[in-house]
Amino acid sequence: MGVWKYSAVGVIICALIPGLTPGARLQGQQAAEHTTPAKVDVYVAPFSHLDLFWAGTREEDLARGNRVIAKAIQIADEHPGFRFFIESNNFLANYVESHKSSQQLADLKRLVKEGRIEIAANWANIFLNMPGGEVLARNILYGKLYAQDVFGVSPRVMSPTDIPGFTSQYPQLLREAGLPFMLMSRMGPRDKSLFNWSSPDGSKVEVWNEIYGYCWGAQADSPDILNSPKKENLFNQIERVHATAPGSIFMSSGCDLWAPTRKLISNLETLNQDRPSVHFTVGTPQDFFNAVGKAPDLPDLSGEIPMGWPHVVDGILHLWQQTVPATNTLITAEEFSAINSALGYAEYPHQEFGTLWKRLIESMDHNHDGQGGQIGDNRKLEYEHLAIIRGGEILRDMLRNIAERVENPIAKSFPIVVFNGLGWQRDDFVKAHATIYGDVIPARIEEYKRGLRLVDEKGKPVPFYVEQTSDNISRAVDLIFVAHHIPSLGYKTYYLKSADPPDSFPATSRVLLDRDKDLKDPRRPLGVDSMENDFYRVEVDKATGEVSVFDKQLNREVARDMRIAAQKSAGRTTSRRNWTPAARFR
């Protein structure tokens, strides 16, 4: 588990101290002292945290998003100084789809082109240290492509609102995608609002860390912010934030599915008159980073921020078990679709892949068990299954196109084409299903029923094991074998033919169960179950459950008396909304 650390001269590198929260681990350099300028510029960015699956079902939340976007367009048309930020392009796409050929959509596109409404660089607000790297990259890819294709703009700020943890390589993904800036609304250091965040490869992005959280600026939109106690509290917070960052300050103004109001503009005008040392400007995240520029002497931070929400990982395991096979299915289907397209065998299904990826990305949204509840969680599972089922169908069609063109040099044999979707040569187990037909009459396969032989392209016998057979008008065979030297993004063909007598192979493993001794010696003490092959010997003590593993290549035990030390069954007993950023960084 990585730990954030500073890399400036004279800075103490922090160590991982058990018992501290992620924020508390960012120790070392104290906040730099800044000379207070005559005026502090505060960029207030109206936005709405467009939660999916949290405050309702997917459709209800998207409909609420339409209401939010519509109000932003209306206020922006009435007030030239108003700005707004749309943080998730899946919500934006829903608005576009439901307002085609409308004046509202034309107005939105104009406001985006003018820079008065800024749109996101991501497709959905997903976890950032649970999905695989491919999903993180695709989330940015589809977000940026949508912004470019539909609105003709290229976002430069990533805003993963309300995300409770960050993988250490995220800056690398952002830089490769042309995103030099990022907003961090949770889990950042408590003593630094502006810093550079570095990946292990040295890639850097400039980050504004919202110490008071993404709802901080919502108070500026409230009717009672001009009351003296609340107004003084706001200015005190600004002073504390200014001590942690040079120059201008960024303040998000909104919260979960909040709709903007006209009150913000008049409130800020009054506050500007009340306190000349602080000047509020309505702007977008890009406006803020344009004003800040590449600030000099920023601290450099690097490393991972682990998941900060309690019981999230163990509370949503059922939602994540299919994300890896779903991701791998789509990647492999894309690879062999590209090969088919290059060979002229089939058209590349761009649009369908885009839909499958976007739904799979949404299945990893950061919300679960919300007001949408079981409906939302079930929808996520459906999206994962959709990627596996439909992506698997596309993959099998593409593999079929190639397999049907493979030559069969061995007479009266049934070819089994083994594909490798990885980027390197591979040896692995293969589980194959093959159906044997007679040349004219499917049932005329007597010679194959007497015995089978599997050979490679050179006719060399390959050991295999038949799991089961079934007969109807033909014979189906489920078999397992080891395929060697399958080229990357390629294939190798094996051939199933008749054999009389069938080939015999030595046993590949041996299992000795302690219960087999019961008939001979039922009163003996419990012994061990033993499982052994050419590589390992595993023994399980039947009395204690302890496991020992002997590695034959190393000629030594690599694990002795392993046991379950403890177990727990933990549910989500506390709503994460009750855990404020301040509570995490005591």
C-alpha cells in the first residue's frame, strides 16, 4: 500500500504509521508561509454533484440531472457573469439525447463553446482505486471523446467528486490524456490545498485539494450567508485555506444533485462589498487553473490514497466479482474484432463496444446501497452481465471467422483452434468442447467412440483428459489439455482424431484422502489429506485445518501450518455521508 510523500529538498519523507488515517500519513513539511496579498481572489464554481444510483434509480437521477442542467442554461442566459460546471458526461449525454433539435440544446452548445459552461473529462464518477487500469483509462477516453465529438471542446480539468481513494498512477493517465489539472474533493492532505501529484513514472498534475469538501461553497448560495455569524465563519474558512496555498482559492458551490439558483450572484456581490480584502468571482475549474497557472514552488506529493470509506470493499463484493471478467471479455473482443477488420472478415462494431464500455464503467460508479437501493445495485450487475454476454458473443463470432479459415492438414480430424488474447506468448490449460460428426450421417462415428487422440500441428500426441461425453445424433466431448507456445494475439491449432487403441498417459496428480483409511482403522487419530502433482504437494491437517505447501522445484516447504487466524462479517453500519473529510483527518 503506497503512502504519499514529499519530494522537495529538506523535506522529511513520511513513514507508514499504523493506526493513522490516510490524511494523517501526510506528515513532514509544514504549510509554507505566504505573504498575505492586498486581496484574495476566490473562484466560486457553481456545479452539481451528479450522483448516479444514490438519490434514486438511474432514470430518476438522470431526470434530476436534466433539471439541474436546464436551470444552469437558463441562469447563464439571463446573467452573462454566471458560470457552471457539469461534472459527468453520462448525465450530459442523457440531456442531449432527451433534447435533440431543441433550442435548449443549441443554447447549451453555445455556452460550452463560450467557456461559460464547462463539461467534464470523464464519463462517470467511478471509484479510482478499485477498477483496473483499463477501466480508468476508458472512463477518461469516453468522457473526452464525447466532449470533443458532441461539443467540440477538449476538457483539461479532471474532477472526480466525492471519490474516497486514489491509485498512485492516476496522474500518469491524466497526463497521457491531456489533462494537466485535477480537483480533489476528499481524502487529500489537510495542510495543502494546491500541490503537484506525481505518478511512479514521474508524470505530474496540478491538484486543487478542497480541504472543506466539495459542498463547501454551497453556503455562498444560501439565503442566510449574509447573516453575521455565518458570514464570519465563511471568511475565517477562506483565511485558513489561504494559509495552505499561494495565490487564488477555488471553491465548489453545490452539492449532491443541487440545482443552481440566481441567489449566488447577488450574494457574492454583497460579500465583495462587505470585505474588500476578499474578492469573489464566479468561474469554472478551468478559469481557476488559468488564473493560477503553473504556480512556482508547489510541494510534490506522490503515492496512493487507500480507500477511506468504512466497509465499502467488504460491503459491495457482490457488485465487483464480475467486473474483471467483464473487462477482460470486452478487451479481448475488441482485439479480435480489430484483427477481423484488418483482414476484411467483419466490420468493427464501434458503436456497440462504446455502449458496452459505458455501461460497464457505470457499474463501477462510486455510489451503492443508496436511495436507489437494490434497484441500482441490480442494474450494476446487469451491466456487468451485459458486457460478458454480448461481449462474449462478439468475441466468439470474431474467433469463428478466423477458425473457419484455418487449414486442416490432418485427414478425418476435428480442429480445435486455441486463441491467445494476451500481448505475449502463453502456455496454459485449455478447456474445450468439441462435437464429432460423421462425414455424411452425424451418428456414423464408430471409430471415434473406440478411442480419441489429440495431436498438434506437427502430429505430435498431446496429453488430454476427457471430462465427459454426451451422445445424441453426434458425440460431444469436453476435454482438458495444456497448450504450449500460443503466440500473442494469435492462435495454434490442435486436432482431435480417432485412435484404436486410445493413447494412455501417466496420471498428472494424486489425491490421498484421510477418510479412505476409515474402513481399515476407524479409531485412529485424524490424519491429513494430501494432493500432489509434478510441482507441489499440499497437505491439509484434518484435525486443525492447517495447510502446508511443498514446492518440488525449490525442494522446500513454502508454507507451513497456514491457518485462518480470524474472520469477520462486517456490514455497512454507518452511512458514509456521516463521515466528513474533517472526521477522517483528526
